[in-house]
Amino acid sequence: TGQTPMVTWEPYDQSIAQIASGAYDSYLHQSAQIAKSWGRPLMIRFAHEMNGTWYPWAGPNSTPDAFVAAWRHVVSLFRADGVTNVQWVWSPNVQEGSKYPISPYFPGEEWIDYVALDGYNWGTVDGERWQSMQEVFAPSYALVTQLSAKPVIITETSSSETGGDKSAWIRKGFMTEIPQSFPRVSAVVWFNKAQEDDWRIDSSQASLDAYRAVVDCSLYGGSGSCESGTTTTGTGGKKRKKVAVRSLRVTEHVAPEVTGAVSYGLTDSAEVKIEIIPRKHPGRRFKVTRHSHRGHNRVPLRRLIRKRNLRAGSYRVVIAARSDEGQRTRRHKDGFRVLG
């Protein structure tokens, strides 16, 4: 399906110190060969939440130095075995004040590919306080982004239904708080299980509807509108639309006659500039400026290239929009190939 799997590797029956000492190298070599032979990108999240107290590889059962030594040993072994398709995800639990300190467990920038965080809104169960996604993650996000320049993944999150509005938590958290407050987050994983609480996305119909809206939002690969963050305050305190390109997709087509289309979504009507650029000859580009309405738009490639045929090769499509007030969006890019 084109998805990149992320394996959470839990050393329940092996001590961190023994892993670091090489006691399980035979098993690690076998695992490295399995990963290598698969040949596609694979994320490994080894010994997650190591800064907590609830796993045998964490807290009182280990030390930060032992964890770092084990982490580096596993990564070194995979690299020595020529495994280049594995991306290492270092995934502590969120730090809560002075509880569950993160920094001592950081193995070093050269030993990871992603920094990650696990965090939950526990609602008002057992004396807990209802927390927004911003409150759950902000302090720890600031910390891990100081430790590392690597991209960030929220590797586990969910919300209780007790003490607040879970559906509103989902919509605001995903559509407003993550893009505005955590710009280095590249992926979010929902913990979809009834365990200490009912963390499932369908714990209520409202929760499921909110998550479906998130999945449909262009921020997460959908083609629909994002409900939050579409207005800004203009002069006189009035609200005005903030234009944004929500999505861009080029339909596959077959040469010699171009039959595909460029599809994109807008949060408001705007002037849109579309460029089609040959990768080998960027000077021979096609430029079109057109006024487009809010929502989904589709323009045949044939129209954009003025009914000409394209030479075989790779092409980039670049699109940007400008609102009536002069506000410009960032450039969105996609590509296609013309087969000879």
C-alpha cells in the first residue's frame, strides 16, 4: 500500500546491559539480515519510553548510560552489517515537570534518524487534569528539538473521553496546535486501543467523525478543508480569509498525447500561478496564471501546455497562490513523467 512500517522493538526478556555487552549479538545479526533483505524503508523504534518506570528496560531496571550503550550497540551492529534501509526512531515518553527526564537518554545525533514523543491526555481520571495536545507535548517538544535537528514524530497519542470534549481535542490538536506549535512534526501515530482508558478513535461517534475530518484534511494527505487556522485578523480587528493551497496532485498519463490533469485545493478564491518545468531543461517551462475558486480545482495538462506534446522525461509542477489582499502561499510541488 506504499506505507512505511514502524516496528516497536521491546526487549522484555533481555536486560539492557546484556544487549550492550553483546550477549544477544547472534539474534541481532539475524534481525539485521531480515531487515536488509526486505530492502525497503523500515523504521525501528527500539526500547521506547525508556525514561519512564513501567517497562523492564526503563526506570529502576536500568540506567540512562546503560540504555545509551545498548542503543548505540544495536545501531552499530546493523550499520556494520550493511543495513541502510532502517531508520532509527528514538522515542521517550513526554517529560512531566521533573518526572521522566528525557535528556540523559539521548544517544546522540549521529545515532538516530528521528526524535519522537509519546504523550496522552488522561482526562480527569484518578485526579488527572484535562490537557490539550499543546499542554501534553509543548515542553518536551522544545526539549527534543534542542537536543536534535532531526524530524519529529508523535509516536503515540490519544485522549480520554472523561472530563472534556475528545472530538474537539482531536480537531484542535491535529489541525491547529500541531501545525502552529510543532512545525517539525512529520508524522503522528494514534494509539488505537482500549487499555488504561478507551484510547480508541471510535470510543464515540463524535471522536470518529473528528478523526475522519483530520484524515481528510490536506495537512495529513487528504483533499478536504482543514477546519482550523483558516482565518487571520485584519485591520480593524475584522476576520478575513487566509488563503492556502491545500493539496496538489498530478494525474498519471501516457505519451505522446498528454491526457493528465493538475488538481489542487484552495481555502479561498485566489490568483494561482502554475509552472510545468522540465527537469533536464528548466528554461523551457510553461507558465499559466489563472483565477481559481475556493475548494477543489482541476486543470487538464493539455490546457496548461497549450495543446503541445511534451518530450519524454521528468517534469516538475509548481503551484502557488495569491489572495485578493496580496497574501502569498508557499509553493507546492509535484511531478510526473512522460514516457518515450
